Amino acid sequence: MEQARPTSALATLALALAGSLAAAGLWGRAGEVVGIDFYQFWAVGRAAAVAGPVDPYSPAGDERIVALALAHSQDSPYRDTAARYRRVLETYGSPLFYAAFVPLAWPHYETSLLVFQAASLAAGVVALFLLARAAGLPGPAAVALPAALLEWSQPLYADTSVGNVGRLQLACVCAVLVVLAARTRGRHLAAGFLLALAAAFKPTVLLAPVALAAALAVRGAGRDLLRLGAGLLGGLIAAVATAAALGFAPATWLAWMRAVRAMPESQITLALGNYGWRRLAADATGHDPVAVSVVLAGLVLVAGVWRSRGAPAEAAAFEEQRAVALGCLAYLFAGRLVWSHYYLLATPAAVLALGRSRGPFASNALLALAGLGLTATARILAVTGGGAWTEAILLDVAAVVIAAALARTRAGGVG
């Protein structure tokens, strides 16, 4: 026993060093990109910071936003390169989404971008480690997991390359799962509040609170369901109030919904990185399989809820975590738009499956690891060849494999 502890500590330190090197490599990537997605967020935030309320959901409003942002910021090669790429803004984020960038929209674009990249990378890595520990993974494994993803995960690399918010979403989902693991009376209130803010920020996690509410209802946990509802309501009120305080009035939420519904197909093609299976099916058949997408997402949600029936008290926290994680995965099957970095939403499900596995060679652990391995698309394509179709198929199969791993995991472990 005395010899095992130093060995474990040494392994943890070695893995931490490997993780630091992988993080340094990804940080190098963060420092060399101009942030073609971040530029749009910064422009809206900068315009709102200097001129008050703006309209990011109309062509005229976008033109005004660009003029204000460029006029009230310092010239810089990164900003100018991003502006040339984004001659026309594609502004489909929620009012809360853009409001969140108002405090970060500083006059010096590079500074804003680097602070955003640093905060996003740190939040994602720390949240993954905390979730791994809360899920039951030992220290060395909890360190190895973020280190490996920093090195090979293409969704993580893609999110960093364009300066998007996938890492922040990942951190928020992990935070919800850690809260649910706490087994305190107020965990459902806190989880509801965080989920409402997350969904109002970016609705790709909208099905997660639905799945959690269904799991509580199936288990007959009425009081917990009421606490969740109160948390969701509080989170929605906070989202609308925060957006309004930063220049986005309640009416802009309706404008945002109309803009999202009217999003042109030319902006969400497979060639641009929309890798969802629904996009693949539409391109292959010429028809958007909305009904089939809803059924597939429903099956994933059912998988997250079904085992909550009659679950013992000691398994309740895991069943709730499973529902949230599979709720996040369900969007990947139903979404009209699934950029490559959205597949980061599959990561928490894999972590939960690994945490409940009886060893690294348990069947659900192998499935989870296989799913995470399939997200290393750049390395796989370097060997096999292929283009956007192949990468999309790899990521969609990864989502299916990870969903299967968590769906078949029992609260006490399996395999």
C-alpha cells in the first residue's frame, strides 16, 4: 500500500505534464487563429458597448454593428483579417449570447480574443477533470482524460480554431452534472437554474432539462421536480433580465427566433462543417428527415429516462446525470445545424460511462473510449483519406457509440 501511493502520485504527475504539453499545443493554435466566429460575437458586443441597444437580426442592423465595432476599436491585423472573412455577419445567437460578450468586447480585438480563448480552454479542462472525479474516475484517469482530448479531439480543436463557445458549453454541462452528484436538497434548484441559463445562451442543450424533468417525473420525485421547475424559471428570468440590462430588450428574443427559423440553407451546408446526420440524410435524399430526426432524438431521451423507473435512492443522482447527458446528445440527432464543435456535447456522456465502468475493459468503458477515439477525425483521415462526408460519418457514429455506452451503464457499473 505504501508503494502504491507514490506510484499513483508519479503517474498523476506524469499525466499532468502530458496534459500541460497538450494544452500548450492547443494554446499555440488559439494564439495563431483570428477567431472568425469570435469576431462576430465581439462585433455585436462592441457595438452594444459603445452605442447601447443594437439589432443583430436584420441586414441593416448588422451593417450598423460592423460600422460601430470597427469605428470604436483599434486597427489590428487579426481584426481586419476576420472582418474581411466575415464581410456579412451571420448573427443567429440568442440575446443572452451576445449580451455575454458585451463586457469582453474591448477596443483591442486581439486582447479580447486571447482572454476569451484562455478562459474557454481553462473552463473546459477544469470542468472535465471535476466531472471525471465526480463520476468516480481515479485521479490519474481524471487527469489523463482531458490530456488525451486536448491532444486528439477534433471538436475541441475546431472550437478553438474558430473561437466559438463549445468549450464553455461543455463546462456548463459538466457543472450541472457535478451539481447533481452532490446529493444535496437544493441540487435540482441549482441544476435547473444553470440549465435554463445554458439553454438561453445556446439552445443546443435545450433537451437536457426536458430529459431531467422526465426522469424525475418517471421516478415520482414530485418535490425534486418542483425544485427543478423553480430553478428553470429563475434561470429564464435571469437570462432575460441580464440580456436586457446589457442592451437586448425582451422583444429581441422574438426577433432571434424568427432569424433562426429563416436561416438560409446556404449557410449551413456540409462543406461548411454542418456534420449532423440530418444534414447528411438531406444531402443524400434531397429531403429533410424532420420526422425521423424527432424519433431518433426521442429514442435517445427515452434511453436516458427509462431506467429512472423504480431506481433506488442511491442510484438517483446517476440516473439524473444520465438523463442530462443523453439529453445533450439527443440534439446531435435532431438538430438542423450541428457544427463539428457541437460534438463536444457527447463528451460528458462518455465520462459518466467510464466513471461507472468496472475497469477499463468493461464493455461500456470500451464503447465510451471507442466513441471518444472516433472524434480524432484528423488523425483517422490522415490514415484512411476522405473528406467532409467521412468526417461527418465518424462524428455521427461516435455520438451513437457514446450514447449506447451510457444507455447500457448501470448505476453500480456494468461489464
